[in-house]
Amino acid sequence: MRIGVIGGGAWGTALAQVAAHGDRDVLLWAREAEVVASVNADHRNHLFLSDIDLSPTIRATGDLADLAACDALLVVAPAQHVGAVLAATPVGTRPLVLCAKGIEAGSRRLVGEVARAVHPQAPIAVLSGPTFAHEVARGLPTAVTLACEDDVLRTALSERLAAPHFRPYASSDVTGAEIGGAVKNVLAIGCGVVEGAGLGQNARAALIARGFAEMTRFGLARGARAETLAGLSGLGDLVLTCSSTSSRNFSLGVGLGRGEAATALLADRRTVAEGAFTAPVLRQAAAEAGVDMPVCDAVCHLLEGAAVSDVIGTLLARPLREEGV
């Protein structure tokens, strides 16, 4: 199974490195001409993952049409651009493994729903979990969820992507895997705010726990399974991204917690903090589903310019209640 990777950022490059394990050919599509040139000439992605020597069996291209030679495609374009990129990609009935985490603005569709609308004949899988690209690319131990409704395809993809340092756990709950990845990005911004504002470790732990309750409520309302949300693609990813400045969303929150403006923080980023786009869409989707998500609402207010002290004060003044989902 020849793998093509759509997206030449750090995460796409890291997944190309995983797929190339055992000297297997991988085709990496990148929008940036400098990425294509450096991967092909130097076996490095100087723009996004400059300190990693890449497998010589990874070839880069700037032409989406070249992906027609691949048997399965890993889609690693930012969530807000997946629809446009896939519309220009020859897919047909080849499997799409969705590796972007987010909800499309405007339509409020999960990435899988976007992909199905563009290529209805293509089987869909989702790869999600606690992953920092630089660690995966270096070959550090990593476990992920690989969700697909088709048992045979799920097994084939898991076996193709598995490596000594990269362990996929199979699931049939595509919706749950997607929701965990989307919601945790928003919650990671909130945890970054706690760090940037110096609110302490108690507050961060409380936010993770209550945020996970929100993720679970929203996921169940959308048809996800609780065990998926409690697994690698939900709780596992949440813990990772809520505790490290290697997370783009957490770093964005740190800046907000220090009083910096969201517009300035987002304008200064070469890579995408998906949670900033997902937060307002998630707030709308939750309201439509009748799901209470106060932590996610608070993140929206912070991104809109509200003062940290005011937002935290509002959260802590909410009526007392019993703990539970």
C-alpha cells in the first residue's frame, strides 16, 4: 500500500516519516515550494521540521495530481482547508485517513463530514491521539487511535502504519475520534490561559477534568462512544495538549493569559492553532445540541478580547452543582 500525505507541515512530515518505515515509498504533497525542494534535495523539511533527517524514500511534490499514484491518502491539511484541498485532489474510491483536528467554520461539520461531502465514494478513517510531531518524527514511543467503520480496511491501515515506535489502536468509532481531537484543542487554549495568568496547577487540573466532562457531553450528543472519548483520541490527547508549550493551542492560551491580544498572537504564527477556529464553531454546535460547555464558552470570550479576570470570575461564580457528566 503506497501512502500519500497531503500537507507538508510538521505533522504531515512526521507521518510521512512513519509511513516510510522499512524503506517504503511515500509521496508528500506540500503547498510550499521550499518544502518540496528541501525534502527532495536534502531529505529535510527546513521550514517546519528542520532538525529531522527524513527517510530518502520520501519524495515531495507540489502537484496534487501526482497523488493519483497512491493507494491511500493521509489528509493532514488544516481543518479549515480540508474541503478545498480535497476538491482539487484525485481521490475516487481510495481511502482517506483524516489526521486534521477541528470543525469547519460556517458548516459546523467535522472533518470526516467534509471529506464525505467532497468524495462520497472514498472510505473514511481517522487517525488521532496524543502526538507531538517532533517526537513522532524522532521515533519516540507514540500510541494513537485509528478509527474506521470498515473492519478490513481498519486492519489494513493499522498494519501499514504501525512501526516499532508508532502503535495504532483500532476503533470503529469515527465520530468519537474526531470529536476528541476537535474539542481538546479548545480546552488546551484554556489550560494555556491558566498557565499564562499564573493561576496554578490546581486550576489546570480542574479545567482538564471539567473540560473532559464537556467533551464527553458533546460527544455523546453527537453519537460518539464514551470509551472512545476516554481513550487516546480524547482524554489522552487532552492531557498532552493541556500540559506543554509544544502544543500550539496551549501556547496561544499562555499568550492570552499574559494579556496579549488574540489577533496579534494568531497573526504571528506560521503554524495553525486549530482551537482558535474551532472554539466559536463548537459554541454554536453545542448550543444547537443543547449541551452546556462553560469552559469552551470561556475560551471564546477570551479569544474575543474579554479580560482573564472577568472570565475566570464568571466561571467560578456559576451555581454549585453535583459532579458528573
